[in-house]
Amino acid sequence: MSRSAHPAGPRHADVLPEGHYSAPPADLNALDPKVWAQTVERGEDGVVTVGGIGVTQLAEEYGTPAYVLDEADFRARARAWRTAFGTDADVFYAGKAFLSRAVVRWLNEEGLNLDVCSGGELATALSAGMPADRIAFHGNNKSPEEIERAVHAGVGRIVLDSFQEIVRVAHIAQSLGKRQRVQIRITVGVEAHTHEFIATAHEDQKFGIPLAGGHAAEAVRRALQLDGLELIGIHSHIGSQIFDMSGFEVAAHRVVGLLKDIRDEHGIELPEIDLGGGLGIAYTSDDDPREPHEIAKALTEIVTRECESAKLRTPRISVEPGRAIVGPTAFTLYEVGTVKPLDGLRTYVSVDGGMSDNIRTALYDAEYTVALVSRASDAEPMLVRVVGKHCESGDIVVKDAFLPGDLAPGDLIAVPATGAYCRSMASNYNHVLRPPVVAVREGEARVVVRRETEEDLLRLDVG
């Protein structure tokens, strides 16, 4: 089994030879602060705590598996992004990473905007009190009903993704007697250093309107002619889990080139540019993500430099961090069910969850780390593969990691950096119930998304 050097998957990554594994850590009880949420620590009794509450207490009260979210960490990361970009830019939290009404309220209180990409996400945002003018609506195939609801609610922007959608949004806005603020999403032909399933700016994929061949310029021309639309800017998103800023530099150069062409042809300078999100986080200790202030400085300098070269006013910048805010703030808590040594290979550790609560390892070949959290251990490290309970050989949570050799059924282990996409992409495969999301802050825990029940499953099965 090869081990990819990039946490999002093998594409563009150096793949280590078969059977090559990193050396075990010097201390299996240590918790790397780069990977775990800010308030996570191991107590003197060996039990890991978050927000002052031990994981054994959380498991007893809320069961396992469970997503445990550090609210103080979430809020701190949201503030860091807001502060880094300042009042002259907009930060839109990408709701697809993880969205709940509690999260919407936190974002609102911390001054962030919200990006949604479905009617369900829009409903969640509006029901939790997010002002509609601070909502952006994305998506490559928005239904007429979704568009009508967004326009009627007064969302701050709709990101147009196709020629058909330009007409569709304009028609709906006019029928409602409104003029809808929009951006046009373009694909700039950038191959982001990430897994092919989450690279979104190369030309052969479903998102956006290609810059090549004059398609983006034609989209701009059509949008400017329609009374129901107010074109405010251009949107670009090159992918997810990206560490290298060079892709953003190329994207900004090409987007600014389009802005210059728009000025020269139509005599207007669009006031906004959205560079999307996709900035990576640390899933393992080998990852080295940038801090928000570094990202803000780099992106601002790139856009300013490109605009000065093109003799354009620098537009207002928007970014859409989702994973970078919520990803590191949560871990998934599991109970060990079986421990199965395979001589000469590794030990398989089965937990009470699996690909139904974290599909990313199977889908993207993603890498995670894991720790024994219900106690400390001085046992020798053993190479393990953490797997789930599903009827699927690809049901892998952590491909290769080290846990103490005395690991036993009933122990609690935790996988960090699961705040983004794990609950959002969770399923009921094998009719397994989706776990709860438990938020912890200053010694108090509360459920923000409850655990599913068998009654929930049966209620949908109408027979």
C-alpha cells in the first residue's frame, strides 16, 4: 500500500515506495497542537480533555462515534481570518465544509459572511438569522426554485456558473421586480496542487465558464445587457487543500487580465474579485499550513501588483475559507471494538464508525492521524490501520499510524482535523446512524446536531 505525501491524495504528489512508513513518534501520548484544536490537552490522569471536559465524560454522555467541536477554537479562527483581511475585504465562510444553525450564529457574531451552495444550506442560514445580504449563493446547477428563494430573500450575491444561469437568474429577478447582484465564476486553467476531485479551475471540469476561447468575455457581455442583473465582479476558485500560493498568483493574473479587457471593451471597472478558498490545514504533523495573516498579505499583494500592472483600481477582495476555519476545530471520538494483528503487516483496529462518518480517506486517499485518548500508555508503538464497521474493504479511517501496543477493546481513540466535510458528507451506509456534533466551550458541552435514531431512518421509509 503506497503512502501519499499529500494529504488530499496522490495527484501531483510524491508517492513513497510500497511498505515505506514514517518512524513512530517519540511519544505516543503527545498531541501535536498543529493538528489538534486549541483547547485539547492530555490531563495528568492521561485522559484527553477539550474545553476542560474529558473525552471519557463526553463518550458517556453523548456516545460514540461523535464529532467533538471546540467552539472557542472555531471562533478564534473566524476572528483571525476577519482580522487578517480587515474591513476592506470580505470573508465568506464556505458552508459546505460544515454547516449548522449554531455555526451560522457564531459566524454572524464574529462578523463573517456565509457562502451557501444549495437550498438546504440557504434555509439553514436564514433560519439561524444570518442577514441575507451577507450570503453568497454558489452552485453549478441551481434550480429555479432555489434561485427564486435566494433572490426573494435578498442574498448579497449569486455566483453565475453557466450561460443558461445568466438568463435564468436575470429572468427570475425581473419577475420579482428586483435587480440581483451577481458575480461570474470563471475557470482560469490553473492545475492546483491537489487531488483531481477537488481541483476546480482546470478547464475539463464542471464548474464555471472557461476563460479560454473568449467564453468568459461573452458571459460578461451577456450579463451586462440584462436588466435583472448587477454584475459586481469575477469569481475564481482553483481547488481545495492547497498549500502552494503560486496557483493563486496565476489565477489572479488571469482574472485581472479579464478585468482589464472588460474595462477596455465596456468602459467599466468591476469593483470585486473573489479568489475562492481552498487553503489547506494540517491533517498530520508533516503538513505546514500558512496562517491567515500570511495568506491575506500574500493574496492582497498579488492582486494589488497585478492591478497596478494593468493600470486598474484594486478591487475589493473576497475569500471563502471553510475547511481552514472549521477543519482543525473538531475531532471524531470512537470506541475500539476489535484489535486484529496481522503478522508481518500491521494491526487492524476496528471502531464503531467508519466511512459513513468520514468518507474522505476512501474518496480522496486522505491522510489522518489518530491517538489513544481515554488513557496514557507507555507500551511500545504498533503500526495500525483504523477501519470502520461497514461491509466494505475500503472502509478505512486512518490508513497507517502508530498506537500503543496495549490498545484494547473499549479504549477511546480520536481522529483530529475532522471538522470539515466529515459530517457534511456523512451517510447512512449499512443504515448506520450519523453521529452527533457536540460543541464544547469553557467546561460546558451541548449537542448542536443530534445523533440520528432508528426512528429517523424508518420515518423516511414509507414502505
